[in-house]
Amino acid sequence: MTDSNPVPAAGERDRPDAARQREAARIRQERERWVVIWVPRESCYKAYPKFRAPRGTVVRAAQPQELMAQIDQVELAARKPAGGSKNTDAP
């Protein structure tokens, strides 16, 4: 997708998925490190990280709030150092 304009063209406003596509565009603007799309055929939002993440990392959700929560989880996991001790309470 090359168009980052969240305002749909006149014909797009009449489509049933136009609101979901606008929501995906809003999330894209808010979460610039992600490519976010609405997939009508699957009735879900999908997000692909633009940063280094494990190969094949894709976040899927039917609701925007759920998608954003999953994005937060992936970003948190990406910030953790690799190979560290899982038990930090040990002396």
C-alpha cells in the first residue's frame, strides 16, 4: 500500500469495509513501525512489523483494540534481550 491518506475516495465511503479500512489507516498512523491492513476476505486486521522481528511475524485480530494489544506484546518481546536468564530473582 503506497497511499497513507486515511480519507477514503468518494466511492470508498459507500463500501461496507470502508470504515474498517479507515481504522487500519488510523492504526498505521499511530503505529508507524507497522504495516496495518484490513483483509475483507478474512474479516480481520493484519499487521506486519517494519522492525527486526522473527521471520513470519504477523498479528491478526478481528477488532482494532485486540490488534493493538497484540502489537504491544510483539513490541515488548522485541525489546527484551535475547538469551537472558528467565529467573531474575536468583542470587
